Amino acid sequence: MTNCIHPSAIVSPKAKLGDNVTVGPFTVIHDNVQIGAGARIDGYCELGYPTALAEGMSLVIGTNATIRSHSVFYEGSSFGDGLVTGHHVTVREKTIAGKGFQIGTMADIQGHCEIGHYVKTQSSVTIGQKSKIGNFVWLFPGTLLTNDPNPPSNDLQGVELEDYVVVGVKSTLLPGVRIGKGSFVAAHSLVGQDMPEDSLISGVPAKRILKASDMRLKGDVRVKAYPWTKRFARGYPNYVIEQWANGIDIVEFNSCET
């Protein structure tokens, strides 16, 4: 299969593109880039922006990616299959992410961070350097993961979010905070201390109010809101949904379909 590259796009002959890749108008793809088959790159994007901080590492994007207009990816990062972005996204060097990563419009990923499989971020999310994000995490609009305890300084301490954490609208997590598996951070919270798994976290400063698994749906108090995997599965692959239905939340990705 052949690629479809707009005449105004600039694609380096050193870049490696898989089959059936579409590149939109005025997009620039630099030398040190690898793009998997079936990717769609919209117009006015820049992929593989050169930086010495990447230390020669390539920008690697897996199969079936969708990168929407005006997005910039620096060289030195790696993304699994099924990457999807909104518009005007910026991703700095040494961001390592798994399959099915969703990046919302106007998101800023500042690099040097680790992100698991099927993480979903919505608009205007900022992920600071040295952040560590597990699998199946949700970051809702305006979430801010900070990393500098004494700004400005070189003593960066990234936030860590374990699997299945949900962070509500416009919440801020302070440097070095760790949020345990399956927790929910309520909207507009300011989190400055570690929280155990299965926590409902709320307030300024935020506190653990109760177990997340004790929460009920607003519209139907008969239904538990968390773990959210028991009531919500839209957009996830069938093999993941089947494991959730069987009560399995530690998913093996190595041998699974995307």
C-alpha cells in the first residue's frame, strides 16, 4: 500500500514511514522519526522536532495513530499503537507511552515521563517531567501534574498515579505525590500528600474523604461508581473488557491485540 503525502508537506527522506500513512498539508516530519502503518497526520504538525535533550533517540509512533492539526512532537519519545491526539498538542522528548494513549486538545506533556496503556487525557492537561502514570488512568480537563517543590529549582519530583486513577477537572497534584490504585480525585482539588488506593480525595488542601468504592452514582444510588470498570467500557478493546467482566484488573498487554 502507498502513502498519501500532501504536496506542501516536508518529509525527510531519512524518516521511516510504514504503509498507508497519510500526511496533511504543511506538516514537517524530521529525520529521526519512525511512524507505523496506518497513521494519519493532519496538517500543520511537526514530528521529530530536533533537541539535544533527546540524546539521539528517535521519535517512534506505533501503528494506526491519529495526530490532529498543529501538534508538535519532539524527537526522543515513543508511543504504542493507537495513539490519538486532539489539536495543538505539545509533547517533549523522552515521553514513553503505551498503547491507546489519548491526548486531549491543548495538552502539554513536558517530557521525561512514563505513561502506561490506555491512558486518556482530556483538554488542557499538563503532565510535568518525571511523572509516572499507570494503566487505564483518566485525566480530565485542566488537570495539572507539577514537579518542582521549590520553584525554580533542579530538584524535580514527579507525580505518580497508579492504575485506574481518575483525576477530576482542574485538579492540581503537587510534586512527588503518589495516588494509589483505583482512587478518584474530585474536581478542583489540591493534592499535596500521598493517598492510599481506593480513595475519594477532595478539597483544598485535599483529604481522603472515604473509599472510592463506597461512592454511588449520582443518578442511581443503587449502583457503585467505583471501580469504574464495572460500569464503563466504551472505547476499550474487547480483550480488556472481557477481563474486566471476569473480575481481572491486571491486564497482560504483551500478547494482546491492540
